[in-house]
Amino acid sequence: MNRSASKGSVRTSLALSAALVWVVLSATVSAALPEDVSGVTRTAAAAREWACPIVYFDLGETLVHTADDGSTGYQPGAASYLAALRLRRIPVGLITNVPPSWGTTDAERAARLRQEVDATWRGPAPFAWKDFGDRVLTPRTEAERKPAPALWQRAKAGSGRCRVVYQAETAEEVRAASSLGFVPYQVGRPHRPAFLPVRLVELLGRGSPA
């Protein structure tokens, strides 16, 4: 096979792989949406009641990358992804390990985390801390550090009856979140979207939680 034909074959293979990934992702999210067992179409008010997915992230190497020189900046695609969620008014949060000694409350530990990240930030735009509000969950004790379930349990409890998504770069955390009822997505994997597509996140708001 000549080089031109070989390149064409590779491009076709990658395109098919991407299409397959989209189908699998769509099927996975659709499967997470339970059917309306009553068989009755939801009213607009009921639809709004359930249209509340909340997307939680790990921070380091998921949204933020630390370079060899210690500087930090957005992971590729992270800033635009957060902007897309913001545009659609989809709440976001962080579930991240920091030293419990950084404060006695989540707010205090989150403030220290912000100081640490901002002190080494080298990106063209600052990290979008305002998007996360008070949804920055950090361990109160060493025993609560991920992959212990405590932080995910707190996020789930604070999300009411909304569906919750968790996105991280490690398979271990993604599995742990999945076992606790989160819709999981491992970021940064080859031939897959960098983050769970926003369109699929929006679909999560169309069905009631289990």
C-alpha cells in the first residue's frame, strides 16, 4: 500500500473510532436516564425540576496542569469547556484533595487552594473560580482524602435530586465516583472527547435521578 493510501486508511480508522466513541457515550448517558414509568409525558414544570445536572471535577491534571517548572495553567480545552457549561447555566464543582490543615471549613481550604494555584498561574486568563461558588469540597481529615468515599458522598448529598457527573484523569477516582451514583467520565483518554460532551451533560437533565 502506498503512503497516501496508508494515510487515508489511518484517517478513516480514526474517524470510525471517534464515531464509535460518540455512539457509546450517547448510549451510556441515555442508559443513565430512566424511563418515565408512568408513561405520561412530563409537564414543562416537571422537566425544569429535573433539569439540573451538576458537574464535579477533580482539579489537578483534570482542569489544571502543573508544568515541570511548577507553573500552572488550564489543561487543553478546559477553559472553553467550563465556558460552555457556564453559557448553559450548568453548575460545576470541585472535589479535590488538599491538606486538611489548610483550614477548618471547606471555604477556608478552598481559599488557600486558590492562593496556591493563583501564585503559580501562567495562563492567559485566570482560573474560573467564580464558576464553582461554594461547591469546592475538600477533605476535613486525612481519612476523607480520595479515593475514600466521603467527598463524593458529601457532593451527592448536597445536590438534592439532581444528577451528578464526576470527571477526573484517574480510572480509580472515576470508578469510585461511579460506584456512588455519579455519571463518570475519565478525561484525557486517546480518541475520546477531552471532556464529557456538553450535549450529553444536558441530556442528563431530561430524566429523573434513580
